[in-house]
Amino acid sequence: MGTGGMRYGAGRPSYRVKAEQLLRVDVRDWARLGYLNGARNFSCSWTRGGEHTGSIGVHVHSPDVLSLRYTLTQNEVKRDVVDRVSIVRTACPFGGARPWFNCTKCARRVAVLYLHRGGFACRHCQRVAYSSQSEEVMDRTWRKQRKIEARLGLNWQRPKGMRQLTYARLIDKLADCEMRRDRACSVAVARLYAMLGQR
Ligand SMILES: [Zn+2]
């Protein structure tokens, strides 16, 4: 559901956009607000310089899956879109869990999805551009991440014999790498106002 219409724009020459030009949703904001604990609906709208730039409805089906609902206008044609997004959680070293979106296109674990080219997806899929000083952050964090990943099993699994705490610390470091990249590529993004809607 929701992926059929997202091929729009595929095959165009690739180009990069700036993160701050895109609407974004951050799973950490919603987790912090307690929106992901169980089934509920809420809506988000964005403004830029006081101007309304967009809004979406969010339906949380369960702590593991939600839908983003919105209307896209492309070439003067309005189209209703539903993106179904899975949420995964990784353990934190001292208890609790960190939520991630699974990108709708590549299934990468990411904290932020951007709306661009007909759907919400991660910054890799949306080809979000980084400033030159963030390139350095990108390089450094990817190098660090590869080193950590080399100690883990496939898909960040805990290798046999690795202590739970060691494992949780490594996962936490991976999360930190991801967060640093997010911060580096989207500092001046349009502010998100999440508002609780009807349940
Ligand atoms: Zn992706």
C-alpha cells in the first residue's frame, strides 16, 4: 500500500536538493512526545517564514508501523498518497530503546525521512545534498560506522559470545553516527509543528 504511486519522477536525471528545502519527519520527535506508543492519529504541518508549506496526517497503527497521508500536487494534478513506514527499535546500553524509521525505499534505518519526488524516503534515496563542512562529518562517521559494523553480524546482529552491554554500546555508537549525519545535513530545516489530533 502506498508504494504504487511513488515511482513518479523515476528515470529523471538525478539532481541534489538541499535538506532545508524539504519537509521532513523525525522519528525521535514523535517518540519523545509519546506518539508512537500505540494506535492514534495526529497531524503535522510545516511553516517557513510564517508561510504554511505543507501538512500531513499520521496514523500510528501500532508501535511498529505507521502511515503518512498527504496530498501531492505535481503538474497541477492532485494525488492522495499513503506511505506505510515500519519502525524498528534498537536497545540502548542502559535500558530503553531507540526508534528508527525503515526507509520506504531502501529499508535503511534512519531517524529522518524527507518528502521529495513523490514520497517520503531517507536522505540517501532523496539525494539530499550536504554542505562541504558536513562532508567531513559524513566521511568520519561512515569510517567509524564501518569499523563498528565489522564487529557485528549481518544487519547489526549480535555476534555469538559478545556481551549484551558491549553490543548495546556498539549499537548506540552507530545511532550516534547516524544522528551526527542527520544534524550535519539538515540544520536549518523548516520547523516541524506536531499536533495531537483526534484519537
Ligand atoms: Zn532510503
